Amino acid sequence: MAWIGKVAGAVLGYAAARWPGAVIGAILGHQFDRGMAVRPGTGAPGGTSAVERQRVFFETTFMVMGHLAKVDGRVSEAEIDAARAVMQRMRLDEGQTRLAMEFFNTGKRADWPLLEQVGRLRSACGRHPQLLRLFLEIEVDLALAKGSVSAAERELLGRIADALGMNRLVIMHLEAILRARRAHGAAATPPSSEVKLADAYEVLGVDARASDREVKTAYRRLMNQHHPDKQAARGLPESMLGIAHERTREIRAAYELVREARGMR
């Protein structure tokens, strides 16, 4: 796939050993071109270089977005807006956005090999399940763009989870978190303290009846999974850092709310 460097030029820069937040950054084109010259297996102990892992993550994210948007018949304006919102959060420039849309349109094809591409992502990121979870979160968020997830979209998400080796219950958990986030963002009045606290437990993935120790353990686990520095070390594209920062801020805010409500030290 050396053509990507030539087509995108300096547009598509992947940081050679960094990940989280948004898949490229304006000045990374040179590093991307250099990285593409590295043969698979020579850049990382697991057989996939960090640059290759970043490239596969970027391609698969937008191809699957296109496939998911098209699976129930037609691509809605809400789904296109949601895809563009992800690109904006990644701070892609004009050229990078154009490339992302090309991948999006490729994924819309009925004959596009979904499971083959998702298999490539699993192979590239298999040692970093946090990256696979972030990928799935992005796709679930797109499915929620219209306000509800269709049966066809839900089945497709389930197949994707299966192909990633993940339990389908993860989709339900992500959907609950993302719905709560959207509801708060669209609320005309601020949510009550009770609603905020309930959502905080949802973000941490624990029940309100959990012990203080369980709450702390859940918080530390999530921060370890999503912290930008740790994600960078795992090999997520540099352009994904913004999303990782958002997620860690959300986790930290939820923990602080629960901690204060419980009087935890």
C-alpha cells in the first residue's frame, strides 16, 4: 500500500510510535512516508509495525463507518455529519479528510469485504484490546447518529464484535454510555445530581452498590485502558489523541463525582 504516501503526500502523517486520539496530525506526512518503507514485522515485536497498525486503524475506521451507514439502505445526512464530526475531532486537514471520505465511500460498496478488513485490524491491534474497543466505540457512536440503531445496524455491529473476538455485550455497554453522553449534551436544562451520579456509575461500568474498592479498581482499569500516553505507546495513530483525551476526562470526571458523593479519600 505504498501508494498512500504518494497519493496523500505529507497529508497523511502517522507518528511512528504513537497512537491515541485522532489518526494523523498535520506535520506527520514525512514520518508516514518513511514508515511505509518499513516492512511489516520489522517495526514491532508482534510482527506489525506501529506505522502499519496506525494505517490499518485509520483505513478500517472509515471504511466500516461507510459500510455501517449503508447497511440499512441509504446513508442519511445525520450519518454523514457524524462521520465528519469524527474527522473534525481528529483535526484532519483538507487532504486527510478527503482520504477519509474515500475510505468511507469504499466501505459503502455492497461487495466490500467487511470481515476481511476487520480481521486485518484485529491482527494489527490484537495485542492492544483497548484500541479495538475504541474502534468499536467510534462505530457505535455513528450508528446512534440518527437517534436509534436499526436491526440491520445492530446485527452488523454484532458481527464486527465477533470478528474482533469481543463479547457482543460490549456493544450494549458502549451504547448506554454514548446515549447518556448525547442526552446530556442535548438537554435544555442541566441534569439533576441524581442523574449525573447514575451516569457516572455507568461510565465507570460499576453498580451503585459496588464497594469503594471496586469503584477505585474500575477507575484505575479504565484510565490504564484509555490514557493517551498509554494508548500512544500501544501504537494508535497520533490523530486519535483528541478522542483519547476526551475519554479520560470523562472517566476522571465520573470518578470524582462518585468519590465526592461517597466521601471517599
